[in-house]
Amino acid sequence: MDAVLDHTMMRVEDLETSVEWYTDHLDYEEKGRMEADSFTNVFLGPEDLHEQGAVLELTYNHDDRTYEMGDAWGHVAVRVPEDELQSSYEQLMDEGVEDYRDPESCDYNYAFIEDPDGHEIEIVKRDYGAKWSLDHTMMRVESADREIGFWTRKFEYGTQPDHKWEADSFANYFVAPRGSAKEAMSVELTYNYGDNTYEMGDAWGHVAVRVDDLHDAWETLMTREAEDYRDPESCDDQYAFTKDPDGHEIEIVRR
């Protein structure tokens, strides 16, 4: 299945404040906007986004609801050049971004900031991809073996050996389409050893994969026994949704 990651969706409580934050601090631009009666979706990304690059979808529901972050989702990560981690972080601090986890506290390997809604954003060093482009989305899982098997069998993704990280108390595994460009987004599966369960919350929405033929992709997923959460017909044949074993939603969209 040719299904590169298309976007990550998160819900925000003040749309224009969030859009301004991402455009001002991460130099994002609007890639698209969809207005509906009860919600608005805005898609954001860097100007020179790679053709396999992913965008960020901000969803604003018009009923002024608030959201629970939960801990089943972790963060999105954005790229900066290898030698610009400290200077990029300092620039964000000068612009008034919240000081969450600075490079020094992370052994100068990465850093973290938060957006206005408290979504965590990791800053990672990469020698590829546009500055601030999405590198990965992290989700916590209750079984690494089960989750890796899900992405391998359902979507034909593979693990990235150079990004695997196994520590004393946890392990991180990155999955992405086999043969995809380095600039494509990956999913980081974080497995904490021992007894672990997580709350999904509703501040995060889903990750999305894009395919050439929605109905063929859906039929393949059903053959591979993926969860039939929202089929194409129920979504006006524009998209569909399945879930991974831990309940993270995965949207399937047409290119």
C-alpha cells in the first residue's frame, strides 16, 4: 500500500491565535482551509514543503469547547539544521515562546516548546527537510510488538533502524513507508516498560495517510482486518478512518 503520512490533526480553542502562533514562530503558511457549519480546519506547513512532507491540521470547533490533553499522544517534532538547535531555541525564547525544555536539559540533542493550547513540540536536529517541517508524531503504546506489527501488516510500513532508541525504562521505534523520502513524516511509537495504560484525551485528533485510491486502500485494510471505524461511504467517499490497537485514530485520505 502506497500510503505516505499526510498530516497530524490537533484541536485548538482559539483558531486565529494558534494560526498566528505557527505562522509567526515556525514560519508556516496556510496550505488550505475548510469551513463547515460547526468547525473549521486549517492546514499549515513551511513554504518549501517536500512533496512527501506532512502538514499540520488545526481543528477549531465553533461551540467553544475545551479539551483534555491525555497522555496517549506525546508530541509532534519539527526539524532544524544540525548546527541550529541552540540558536533556533534562543530565537523562539526572544519571541516570547514558553521555555519548556531547553537544549541543555536535553543534552543538546533536542528541545521542547509548547503551543498556545499546550501541545508539545519537539525540536530535532536533521540534515534534511525544510526548517520547522514535521519530522514525526509521537504516540504512546501499550505493546511495542503489537503496534509495530499493526503498521507493518496494515500499511506496509517499516521501522527506521537509525532512529530506534532503546533505554532502561522505555523504547522508541519510528515507522514510515518503506522507500519514502527522508523528508516524509514518521510515527514514533513510545513503549514504556512495565504496566502502562494511557488516557486518549481529545486535544489530539489523528494522523492521516494519503493514498491514490481511497476505496482500494480501504478494501485492503479490511482484508487485513483493520478496524472498520468510519468507512468511505459514511464520509461522503472523501476519506475514511480506522484505529490502531491502542485506539489512535488514523485517517485515510485521497491524494
